[in-house]
Amino acid sequence: MTAKHKSFSRGYAFKNFEGQPQDNFLQINIPEKVIIPLKQGFGDEVPPIVKPGDKVAAGQIIARDDESVSSPVHSSVNGKVIQVEQVNYSGREINAVTIESDGTDDFQKLDGFSSEWENLSAEQIGRLIYLSGAGSLGKSGIPTGFNSSIISPRDVENVIIQGVGSEVHNLSLEVLLRDGHLWHFIVGLKILKKLLTNAAFHIALDKSAKNLITEVTDFLADTDSFGIYSLKPKYPLDYDEVLIPILLDREFPHGFSSANIGVIVLDIQAVLHVYEAVAQGKPLIERTIALCGGGFRERPHLGVRIGSPIEHVVKDRARQDKELRFIRNSSLTGEALSDLSSPVDRTFNTIIALPEDTEREFLAFARPGFKRDSYSRTVLSALFKDGSDTFQKTCSTNLHGEERPCIFCTFCENVCPVAIIPHHLFHYVERDVIDETLLSLKIFNCIECNLCSYVCPSKISVGQYIKQGKQKLLEEGFECPSGGFELKAVEKLKSLK
Amino acid sequence: MKPIRLLIDKLYKIRALNKAKPMLDAMDAAMFGTDETTRGKPHIVDTIDTKRYMSCAIAALVPAALASVYFYGFRAIMIIAVSYAAGLFVEFMFAVIRKHKIHEGFLVTGLIFPLVLPPTTPLWIVAVGVMFGVFFGKEVFGGTGRNIFNPALVGRLFITIAFPAIMTTNWQDPLTDAITSATPLSVYNSEGIMAPYLDLLIGTQPGSMGETCRIAIILGGIFLMFTRVGNWRIPVCYIGSVFIAALAGNHFLPEKIAPPLFQVLTGGLLFGAMFMATDPVTSPFSKAGKYFFGISCGILTVLIRSFSANVEGVMFSIVIMNAFTPLIDYIVLKFKFRPVKI
């Protein structure tokens, strides 16, 4: 078996940005207090089954609802519940459980796990994954036979493992997969294969990680249901909407979930969590998170207990001399973490700290730009090849210019990963022309990757305008067209809050 | 750097200059960049802004401008200076009255316009032309990004029609003061004599100021396309279709239609194809539209050059196709995005 190369002609490759995470891994200590949001990852919010004053153990389920589409949530520390209250988390009002920790780091293992996972039945594997909370990972969850996803394990036709970091800053796969973790990853895949019997597996890996590709290919040589693909990292390859058409050569039902067409997309860390749940009995109480960006003095990969306040993770490592903006997972689409007392949850991969650069620069527009990034080739950094470390590109929140009218440069059109015409949609929405023309221009295909806003020389928030257009359309009673797909479990998807 | 900062701050404080605030803002922003940061997502944005975008277009025009100064001396500098001053005046008045910022697009128009003029053009005509172009070609449509026609071409067209004698028969031999009434194209049309290709490339044949040194134009054009400020589709299709149309035409009607390479290297074709047809605002944005636009411009140019009273057809063909730009994009989108059944 050899890796097949696949290419993606749209999108944009972010190269040589400063502030990539370092190659070391550290376990950080248990925080004094954790805040566990009761909605993390895919699924609805789950009701708490503990009350203030209760003693809880790390790994103990503190909230679950087997009826709704959801996964259980665990305590990540040993200690005592202080309060259960509504908090504003990621822009929604949800319940969160605050637990005071006693500082010990052991945890309660799941019932029925076995290091001899081959002896477990598919049902037992599904139950372990569901109870561990790992079923909520990925954009549409992992089907386990319980309500962790909208479809059942038998409905899954394809599983895609996403190992191409195409963001500006990415978690290092090498760090994630060293010290025997590569073997855990392989076993995790085999466990998933046993659970999702009807599925073909597709593993997408970064083209430049040659060793990893050979090793994975060798490990999986004796099986025939795994396909391995090498891709050049180009943003936004980590979106299901982009990856599925490339790997499976089929259209994505925009506006729906990949599960509706029987496809599940998971990242590498999710597969490792599956392994830990089934073969080691470890519930999802810990994530590997990379610190990225010029706002950090040191940028290690950290083993972090879920629910740790962001403060606890970033303190001592963030620069004090600059005003910083903390962002989760993506500089293009991630939420700004304005409240550092809010917790880390299951969906975190990276925490990015960017300097708020308000400094004015003499003749900024005429600078040669060895260290600046631009889609256009109007700066000198365009002359350096991929991977050259001579000039690492700076990365701050500066706007680099003033807002101007659209000049139809078509940069946004050229990079758009889903082949719609962002500037054309922008003109409609700007003039408040909200009608079915927008539907035929495929406004609902927009995946909100914000690449159009990134490349715009006129500094127009094209992506935000398109998002607005979609909302206005929905308000006026238009619906996202289902485009003649055979979709599974649409009702269940729509019932999700 | 500090003295400039102090000077601008001082100017801001002068009350008499309150009205001129757009001018000061433009100066301030050009000198010192921005202190703004992104609001929300995306948190980081590309380095490019319209200032840099337009500077690259200007940089691409610099070789042609330098060649014009070399061939026509001080007069060329005067014409460029008048064009900038008069055009900037209109742009500035509009910014004050309509209370918007000064947009950088004018900086390109102000340089393209003088380069397509005969070097003998009287300075007052230069001023009239550029003011007409900016006013009726751009501002009345709502300013940058909304204009239908290339403003530099509108100005050029206006003075060509208003002052035909001055604009079509008064050419100057490069490096001398000799006035001639003919350009290589008109010489071919009337006498059937072709100027040597090397002379045409270097620019020692009479023509518009910036259009004669074709090597400089090609260099600028390549730079424009490399930086992605200009799209390669229009120039390649334009020049290619002129070449093919002339090749076919010359085969069947040799007395009417000039041979292909001669067509490509004469008149304003290279300059027009590289710098005017590529204006993103007035040319189609769709890829298919760009191909169609370029090819149509090419065929029109050959037709006008060969069969009309005008010896030159680049200006007219681009303006005609500018008018069709919205229609071309509309049709392309009709094919690309089928209406959705609801």
C-alpha cells in the first residue's frame, strides 16, 4: 500500500509564520478549580447529575442525558462540586459545574475497558467510547450506538482522519504521535474499524511528514480498508466541506453535516482518545493543547485537564510587555478569548496569543516586506521558497491599511475554497438585496473560513457580510436548498439546539 | 520621520485647513500607516492594502514613464506633473464635498493618462483631459470601484474628439524636436512601409509618450502579472487575438491589414493591453469573461485599425468593451450558477 497524493487548487498556504509551537510536551499541574461546561463538542447540552457539595472523582460522569443527541461530561479532577450555574460560554448561556480540586492526579477508569481490545464486541467498544465522552469529538460526533451522533455505526460509509494542519499555527503531529503514541493511533484506528464495520477509512496526512506517512503505511500494510493520502497543507483543508470532496470525490451537502451523507471526519487526537478510552479506560478528561503565536515567550505543547481556566494554562508563558489577544484554535475563525477565567474544553487544539499591534509605522505601505505575508506577490517574502527559515513572517492583529471600496481584484474569488464569488455576494448584501439570487449564487455553500476577508486589499470583512446575508435570508424564510442529496437523519440534525 | 509627524500634527491644528481634512488624512495615512486592529474574525489579515496595490501598478508604469522622459525630456515631466496636479484637484474637491476619503486609484490614472498622450500636447489640454476623465469617467458614477469606463481613457477620448488636429497629427520624433504628422501605423496605412521591429521595440519611432518604448512596457507588464495586481488573462488574450486576427487578415487582405508582429509592436496595443484593459474595476471579474473581453478587444482593434478612418483602435476597443463588461459578467454568472428551485 502506498500513499496517494491529492491536490487542492484553491485555498491558501500559510507558510513560515512566526510563533509555531515548540517540539516539547509538558504536563501542567492540576488547577485548584475547574469549570466544566455541560456542552462540549458535538451534541446538546446535558443536565447535571451532581449538586453543590458532592464529592466527585476525576473521570466520574457529572452530567449525561442518554435520550438527547449528546455525550456524557466528566469531572476532570478529584474534589468537591462548589456550584452549578449558568455561564456565558462561547456566546451561549449554558450550565457549568465548578469543582474545587484536591490536587491529586489519579482518575477513575471506565468500566469494562480491556487492553486486549480484540476481545471486546462492537457494542462494548461503542459503549466505552460513548461513556468516555470521546463520542462528541469531530464536527458530527462518533456514532457509537448511543446518542453521541445523529447516525448509527452501521450508517457510516466513510471515515476520514484529518492529519493535515493547514491553519496559520498548528498542533505538531510529531509531538502528538511520539513515544509510542503512533502505535496507539494505529490501534485506535483498528478499534474504530471494528466499531464502524461498514466504513472505508481514509487518512489524510501532511505531504512533508514523509516519515510519518511511511510508518503509518507500514503499520497498516496488512489491512485493505485503509487508504492513505498525502496533501500539501492549504487552508482550509481541515474543514469537512473541503476535505470530503477532495478525498471521496463526492459533493458535500452544504448546510448539513457530513454525517448526513454517512461520512465522519476525525482528527488525530480524537483517534488517540478512542484508544485511551477502549484500551486504557481513560475518559476524556485531558487534551493536548499547543501554545502558539508571538504573544507567548515559550510555546510548549501542554497536557491540560479539561475545565482548567485559560489563565492557568497561559500564565507565566505569555508576554507581559504587550497587549495580547488570545484566540482559540484558529487566527482566522477562532473565538477571541476575552475572559481568561473561562475554561478549556474538549474542542481546544491550540491557544494563540497575538500582539495587538497598534503601533504606526513610517511609510508602512512602501516597506519591502521580507517578513510579511500576502496572497498577492507585492511583498518581497513572495520570493522565498516554502520552508525557508530565513524570514519568519510576523503575525499580529494590525489591519495593515484602511477600508476602501471593492476594486474587483478577484483575490477572494481565487482563494475561495468552495468556488463561490465572495465579492459578488458582498455587493448584494451591502446593498441589502436579499432574495433568491443569493441562493443561486450558492451563498449557503460558504463555510465561513474567512479567507476572503484575509486576502482583501480593501480591508472589507467580506466573510462577515456573507454570514450576515445568510442570516438575513433565513430570517426572511428562505431555506438552505438540500440540492437533491440522499440525506440521512436530517430531522435529528435539525432537532439539535 | 519625526519632523514629518510634527508637521502633520501642526497642519491638523490650523483652522483654515479644516476643510482640507481629507488631504491631511490621506497624507497622514500614507506616511504613518494605520494603528487600527482587526475587529473580530479573522484576527489576522494580509499585509496588502490599496496603497500597496496601487503602488505596484505605478511601479509597473515607471519603466515606461522613465523611457518617456528619456525620449522627450523635460516636456514629459511637465505633462506628468500637470496631469497629477489637475486630476488630484478634482479628486480632492470630490472628497471634500462628498465627505469621503481620498482613494488611491487616482494615482494610477494620473500616470496612465499622460503616458498615452502625444508628447506635443499643450499643457492646458492635458489638464482639461485629466479633469474630464476623473470627473465624468469616475466621480459621477460614485467614485472608485463604481466606474464603468477607465477614467484615463475617457479623458483621452474626450480630448481626441474635441481637439482632433492637435491630438492626431502632432507627433514628435524621439530625442529630437522635429514634428512629424505620422506614426508607424499611419505610415503603413498610407504608404505601406513598415518601421523596423527593433526601432519599435526600443522606442525610437514616434508615438504617444509612454507607448513607444515597448521593452519598458513588457517589463512593467510582467511585473504587474507576477505581483498578481494585473491578471494575465486579458493581456495574453488581447495580444494573442490581435496576432491571430492580423495573421489571418494579412493572409487574405494584405493591402488592408498589417502583418501580425507589426500590429503587436505598433500603436498603443502593448500599453493598452497591459495597463488599461487590465483595470480590474472596468474589466470583467469572471475568468471566462476575461478571456472573452481580451479576445473581443483584440478583434475590434484589428478591425478599427484596418477598416476605419482612425489609424489606432486600442482606445476605442477597450472603451467599447468596458461598456459590455457588466453584461459579460452577467451572462457568465448565468451559466455558472443555475437558478435554484425553491
